[in-house]
Amino acid sequence: MLPQIADVVIIGGGVIGTSIVYYLANRGLDVVLLEKEGIGSKTSSAGEGVIFLQLKKPGIHLKIAMESLKQYRKLRDELDYDIEFTNHGTMLIIQNDEEFEAMRNHTKDLRENGLPLKLLDRKEAREIEPELSESIYGATFSPLDAQVNPMNFSFAMANSARKMGANILPYTEVLGIKVKKEKINEVVTNKGNISTNIVVNAAGIFAPNIGKMVNVNIPITPRRGQLLVTEVIPKILNRPVTAARYLAIKYNPDIAQIAAGKAAAIEPTENGNLLIGSTREFVGFNYYTTFEGIKDIAENAIAMVPKLKNISIIRTFAGLRPYTVDGLPILGKVDDLKGFIMAAGHEGDGIALAPITGELIAELIATGKTKIDLSKFNLERFK
Amino acid sequence: MKDDIIICRCEEVRLGEIKKAILEGVITVEDVKRRTRAGMGLCQGKSCGRIIARLISQYTGQSIKSILPATFRPPVRAIKLGHLGGEENCCPK
């Protein structure tokens, strides 16, 4: 049943929205989460679950990711659900001399920022991952990096919030938001209206649509990532391995256009399947996979781990990530509209940053300030 | 039917787990899959998909016609990565 009134209404039931509802319910607020489809059914169930620290930019980006990891460890112990949190580190695989030099600088940068990243030569890399190709040049190894199951995480956060009294409403679509005297006043859904003074826009790739309802322009674009799922196999990798080139593709869309999909990311999962991604393409709201995309991923994955060629895939799929032009999410209050709070645009970092996003947004709503300065993440930076 | 009967053979998901998910408010075949892994295995829900649709209909009262099947995605059958990756003679027959 739809409540008539709430302290806070969160729009979006992915890893971000469910994390926010958990931390708000934990603070005792009367909170409602609206999700137009099932919990964790869009972007959150269409990607890998790697908490990648070594793919973050040195500075505030890395800092919040490290804080997020701390929260994950707490959640693993606190939640009544198994979120499949494991910590085996990750490796970025270097495939030529130029990459080796670039990764040497990247390692130095991140180490100076507090991440204990190691640069390994071919022999050292293959000692810890023996199935890596003999033709690689080396790898970086980040021992703190971890993994989680994003679907389980969404369900765990939503169910735990519900136990603390939050109203979790899947299959409930927001149709409009009413504003009175430049303040949020009411949320209109397909099941009725809710009076509230605070709305959190955690709608990911759909966040711009929510923004339009209140005349706020939100520069988030869907970016497609195609993935493959292999059959369940005995363990051949101990941790996620990703092409180092991925780092360049992530932050430079021009490279992504040339080398679309040529940087594979291989994640061994708890269940024994491997998830292999991923392209980064701008194709609007198109969820299809393409033969070309899948073929490129397969080629690059085999180049890193030759044994993969004899392993079968059982499914391909694609997810859309909420891309922003500077690679950072949009978090916090919005000028000119009181009570409208942003928490979207994490692109592929949603899973890494979900706990810290939930914690900071809840702190902001409950106390009016945050332990980490959110000004670098505000919407106004795009003006 | 007993709760311990297996509905998804590939992932060994039992009736009880599926029933629990539906009773907790999950009302589509896709969402049952995300919750329980039913349909995520080697056959990709080719057998259990219909049974799950029927169970949702039975427990929620929705008509079976209104329950959409899960999305089917390529490949139709499992295929070796080596064939996709362009190596002609990759995999011995």
C-alpha cells in the first residue's frame, strides 16, 4: 500500500537507491523507495560485481571508493543476507611497452594516494595467475580490491531497510513531481500520491527523465556494456583480471570509439561462471548485444587467458551505465530546488560506490552536512 | 507439490525458494531469476521458465497470459569462446 506521506521518497531501486534507503531507515527516518520495475532489475543486474579501486582517479574519486570498501566490510558483517563479498584483489593486464610505462605512472600516482598497488613483471604476474598468457608484458595487482554480487546487494539492502520500517515499493512508477514555492511538495505515481519535502533522484540512466519533471537538466547518458557469461567451470582465475587498456577507455571516450570492446574484463564469480565484459558504447537506450561487440570481447579475453578458448558461453547480455562526461557521479543538493537530491551518474562505479553514496546521502538528509565534502560532485559543475 | 522438489535443474533451485520469492512480492519470471538463479544455468530457463510463470500466476492470481517470459539472449546453444574469438581450429572435435 502506498503511504500518503513520507520524510523522504527515493526514486530508483538499484544498488544506489537501495543503499540510500538502508542508511536512511537506519537513522530512523520515515522513508519510501519507488522502483518502476523489480529491485535491482536494470543496470544493477547487468554488469560485473568488481569493487575496483585501481580504476579510480587519484584524489576524491579514490578516496570515496576506499571509504565505500570500509562500509562493505561492515555491511558484510551486519546484514542478515549473503552479498557474496570476497576480497582477492584485482589485476590489470599490460599488453605492450607503452601500457607498461603508463601503468608505472598510474601505480606511482595511486600509491601516493594511499592505495597499495603493485606493478608486476610477466613472471610475477603469472606466478599469482598461472593461466595468464605468456605474451603479456606485466600487470598491476591491487590487493584491496574486492567483489560483491550486485543483485544480492540490492535485495539485501532493500530487505534490511524494510525490516527497519522502510516502505519498499517495486513495480511503482513515478509520473510526476509537484513543486510548491520552489520546494518539493508531492510525488505522483501510478498507484497514488505521496506528500514529501525530500526526493532523492537515484534513477541511474533514467535520472534525466525525473529531472525533467522539475525542470532540472541532468547530463547523464546511457552507455552500453555488453557481456558474456560462461558455463560453470573449475577455477582457472583467482581474481578479476582486466586489460590495462580499459583504464584509458574508461576516461577517454574517443579511445572507446576506436577500440570498442577490445579491452576485456574477466570476473570469476562465486557460482563458478565467468563474467566477461565489456564494451563502452553510446547507442541510446539499446539493450541488444552485437556480434561484433561479443567477438571483440572474446578475442581480447583469449589474448589474456588462452585457456578460455575451450570454454563455452551460455549467454550474452548488455546493460546501460549512467555516464557523465567527467566520470564522476552527481551527488547532493541542487541549487534552486529545495528538497531535490541527486544520487546518480556513477557509470560503472555504481557497485564500488553504492555503500558510501548511501551513507553520505543519508547523512546529508539527516544532518544537513557530510563527513566528506560533496562539492566536487554537485550538479552545478556542469553549468 | 513438496517444497523440496527441484524446479530449475541446471541451478538446482527448489520450489520452496521460488515460492518464498513470489510471496515476498516478486511478480515476474526475470525477477524470480535474479532472486533465486532459476533460469541462469546451462539451458537458460528453457524448461523451468514456463513452470515459474505458472507458479507466479498461481500465487499472485495474475492471468498466465499477462506474465511475460524471461528475455532470451544469444547464443541459442552454448558456444566455445574460441569460435567467437576467430580461431578457426581452436577446439578439437
